[in-house]
Amino acid sequence: MSSDGKPAFWNEYQGEPLPEEDVEELIQVSRGAQDPHVALEYAQRAADSHPDHPQVQESLQRSIFMRLNQDAFVAFVAESTQDYVIRFRNSRPVMVPKTRTHEELFPSLKQTEGEKVLGMIWWILLGLVPAGVVALFLSPLVVYRALYVLTQRGMDRRDRRMAFITILLAGLLGLLGAFFTFLLVLHLIG
């Protein structure tokens, strides 16, 4: 440590990555600092040099939480692909590395084969409206597609279960369509 309380290498590596032992010293100084401003300054210097280092990320998060405990004001300034830029009250902007790899959407926008084949049941239900004739013709097509899904290798149990349920529903709705079609024919004859 120098006389001003900063590590001896503080000004030595301006803009260059610090050696591993210097990063460790920055982390230790940040952990030992009582002032959240000082702890954040050392953690930020370590993060500038080695943003993907797990101990550096932990130290930066710890010092940010210490700072937030002192004053809960934080302003989002900007975002890049690797960092968030935030600012606390009366301080310079702080670069916080993103620690997650990608944003996961919920619910998943990609449908599995089982979900696709189960969704075809709606077409059969719509086919019941015109006296069941369309449902009578769509049911075998949906059953055929569901059987195709059942025969695929590598399908998980959930997709197989959906395909099996689709076969049952398509069969029942096909029978209901046949009944409605039969009633239509009886009505037209009589």
C-alpha cells in the first residue's frame, strides 16, 4: 500500500489488464473497506481488468449492495452487450458486467411436436360447426399426424403423451362429427 491508502500498482497499469495477484489485492482491499464508495472504487478497478472473474463479480456485487444499503438511489444510464452502466447519487458511472448468458423467454415461443399436434384439435372443433362434415374429414388427418409424432425417435414423454391425447380427442371428435353428419343426412332425406 502507498501513503494514500491505494495499492502500489494503482497507477502502474492504466488501461492494461492487471496481473492476477494485483486483482486479488484489489478484491481484498474492497472487502476490507468500511466506506462503500472506496469498496466500490476498488471492485470497479478489478472489474475493469477482469470482468469475467467470479471473485471480481462477487466483490463488485457486494460493494454495490453496500452502497445501496447506504443510499438506495441508483440510476440506469446505459447498456452494452457485456455491461450495464449505472450511477449512484453523487458518484461517477459504474460499469457492472452482465453475468447471465442470454435472456430466456417464458413461455417458450417454440412449440414442441406434441404441442403442435395437440393444437390441431381446434381445427376439428371448428369443423363441427358446419354439421360435423369438416370434422369427419379432418379427424383422420390429425390422427395420422399424431401417429407420426408417436413414431419419432427422441421424443420426450410429454410430447408422446400429447400425441396420444390428440389421437383420443381426434377420434372422439371424429365420431361426434360422424354423428352430426348422420343427423344432417337424415334431415335432408326426411
